[in-house]
Amino acid sequence: MAQPVFHYDTHSVFNQPAPLANYNVYSADTILQYWVNRFDAPSDQSLLQDFGHNIGHHLQEAGFLANRHSPEFEPHNRFGHRVDEVIYHPAYHQLMEHAIRQGHCSLPWVSEQSGAHVVRGAMAYLHTHADPGSGCPLTMTFASVPAISVQPDVARRWLPKILSGIYDGSNRPWYEKEGVTIGMAMTEKQGGSDVRANTTTAIPVNEAGPGECYALTGHKWFCSAPMCDAFLVLAQTGSRLSCFLVPRWREDGTKNPIHIQRLKDKLGNKSNASSEIEFREAHGWLLGEEGKGINTIIQMVALTRYDCMLGSSALMAQAAKEAIWHTAGREVFGKPLHEQPLMVNVLADLALEAEAALAISLRISKALDHQDDNHEAALVRSATAIGKYWICKRAVQHTYEAMECIGGVGYVEDNVTSRLYREAPVNAIWEGSGNVQCLDLIRVLTREPETLEALLAELNKAKAHFSLYDDALDAVKTDLINTENLETRARQLMEKLAICWQAATLIVYGESWIAEAFVSSRLDPQQFHQYGTLPANIDAQAIVQRAMPITQENK
């Protein structure tokens, strides 16, 4: 008797777009290219082309692997010796090696070309597309250079290794390596952002003074990237906070007693290890004078906050691109999803927000390239707090909205948007929460009049183009004059300044039609605040097309 033949057609896959993969992330991003060129990057951009190619190909997969296989803590080896080692998946080391070799941590400090900070900013932005977590030690290594440079004798030994362009992830003494990475350990349980409440102490081993060796004892609630070769640490010398460079290994080849208590189980940032550590008379070198610790480490903190801007801008850009790419390959209700008017409105709004974030981030890159100019240096001091506050907060809602555009597929871990959403809060929390950024801005603007002048000069450049902008700027100036209840109103002021600065940057340096769309959708008092509420007169389809990644498939 013949057996019946069954045909199973219930699992045919159709109406599902191909993933956004195997493409050059830099050459596919016309918006990034526009802003890199607008802010005076070198004409030879082969470095960014190569970087973008690698990110969009094998490093994209490395990012998935590094996030799937979280770091593991090994306190002791199999013979019982304390090793305090964190084991990373090989993909993590692949990501680190690529970024450091290409100049992610060193380019602005070693290059004599103009625009080096802009190029390096674009590299940091692109690296986030592969993996935001490994960006943490890369950022800290890059940002440590000015703080370590405060102490010339320490700098002579460490900076050549920091700037070598060589990655060595092995667990051995720093002086045996050609390249090193730098972390940071400031936060304690009782203080959080209030580092003056720190109780970790430092006592001279022999002599006291700059560049001398001290023994540190205490506990740090957060130490990010604990496999770095050394850490910038704040500790009390007497009753004054001082800054130290504390290596994982002592000069005599023994392990410095920096004991990892545990790794933090975080919401996101999964590829990066964040730890709780204890110093038990760990040796470290004093950077600068005793009691000047905050002045020293703030040079590192300022640059890490700037990188928070770049990182969150990249999260938003990638989220918008994933949403636009997905909807372009999917049909609903008998029509391509990216042609549905309401979806187009949402996608355009997301793209507009991401471009405004990138614009002000790379504007800081340009300012960093020209710090010999008083205006540019003052702009960095005032505007970084504004950008860090605003972009990092906007990224959370933005990445969620992009995930919703993709739907259920975007919510699962196989799709990158779920990672972007989990990653988004960290930049708002790390290196000073929103309230800290507000208080820092108030302090800078009240104590350094030239910083306020620089900020207003930047905003004034955009006057006389749009009445909505001029009215918004006048309102901000009025708010700045009124010092009553300033701390209570600080977030209101910060939001107004941020939107005005984004608008001004788009007006002065951007495409006129993009600037007009931003001004009419962000500065009109009658506008709504959810994404997808752009006015009908905006060419939303053109904005979406501008943000669509250009790959071999859609050239």
C-alpha cells in the first residue's frame, strides 16, 4: 500500500527583509560623511573607509559574539593563587585590537594632520555599530592622556605604550607590553557622583609628592574594564582628594593587590566587564599635587563625557538605519511599509533626531581640533555638558521607537535593536547623571563668563534665518539672565539650550532643508513631542531616503 506524501508549506519565509549586514558602514552613511567633511576632516579618508568596511563585515559578527558570551571572572587559578582575571570571548579581543590598531585611542594625540579629532570621533561612532561595550575601555584609554600628562615622569613611561597602536590583552606586567589600556575607578558606595565623599586613602610608601608611589586602601563600587593595565583612581591624602595611576602589577613583578570582588550584572553593556574592587595597599603614582585630584581627573572625565555624546549619537543612527532598512523590505496592508505615511513620519523623525545628535557631537570634535582658539576651547567646556545631557537621554526613547518600527523581530536578541535599547541608558548614567550635567553647566556658566559668551556666540551665528529659532533663542537668553530658582529650573534651561544648539548647528553647518525641518518640528510651540509627529509640510520621504544605508543591494 502506497504511503501518503505530505508537503509542509507552513514555514515558507517571505515578506521578511534581509539583515543589514556585510556592507561598508562608513561609505553607506551619507550623513556621517557629510558632517565629517563639513568639519574639516582630511581629504584622504581611506582610514575611515577601511574602518567602516571592517565594522560592517567581520566585526559586526564579533559584536554579536562578544555580547552573547559575557566576560567571566576567575578570582583564583587552579592552584589556588589569586589572579583576579576576567576572561573575555576572543571576539572582544578582536574588537579591541582592530580599534586600537586603527588609532581609536591615539589618533588625535599622535597625528599632525588637521581634523584628527573629527576622524577619531567618526571612528568611535563607527565602532559603536559593531559593539558599544568595548568602546568603554577604548574611550578611557583615549581620555586618560591629558590627565596622565600632568605628571611628566609618569607620562614618559606610560604614554608611549598608550599611544603605540598595539593591543595586548594578556594578563602580565605593563612594562613587559608594547601596548596598554587604561581604566578608571572613582565611584564608591556612599558617594556615587559625590566623589568628595570617597573614603579610599593613600599613604606615601616612601616620599610624598607628585610622581611618588603611594599605598591605596579602600573599596570602589564601580571599576570599569578591570583587565586594563592601570586605572586612574581618586583617593584621600589626608583630607584632600588626589589622583593616582594604579597599575595591575607592581614594579617588582608581583600582583598589585587590586582584588576584584565581583562583576556587575548589568542591564546592558554586556560585552564590557564592570567590577567592584578592593585596594589592599595597592601601589599607585600620584598625578600632580596632593589635593588636586579632581582638577586632574576632570580632564579625563570631560573627554569621556564627549565620547558619551558620540556613543549615544551612534546608537540613534544605527537604530534609525535598522528601522529604515527593515521597513523598506516589508509590506503591510498591501503596501510597502516604508511608504505608509505614518511610518514615513516616524522614520523621518528618528533620522532627523539622529542627525542633530551627530552634528553637535562632531561640532565638539572640531572644537577639540582647535583648542588653541579661545572660543573653541570655551565651547568645549560649556557645550559638552549640554550635549551629554540631551543626546544620552534622547537615545533611550529613540532606540525604543526604532525597535517598535521593526516590531517583534526587533525585540528579540537576534536583532541588533534590542541591544541598542539596553545599551542606551548607560551613557546617561555613566560619567555624571543628568542632574550632575545640569549642575556642572550652571557652575561653568556662573564662574567662567567666557564660556557663556562662547556658547551665545555659537547660538547667535544662526540668527536671522528662521523666526522660530530667533524667538527660541531670545527666550533662552531671558532664562539665562534670571537666576531665581536656577537649580530647580536647570533641566528646563538645559533642554532649551540643547535644542537651540542643535538647531543652530544644523542652520550654520548643515543642509538648509534639514535645518528647516528640525526648526519647524522642534521649536514650534504647537508641536508635539512623540516621534512621528512631524508637520505635514516636511518632506519626510526625502529625509528617510537621505538616511537609508547605501549598500551593494540598493545602489
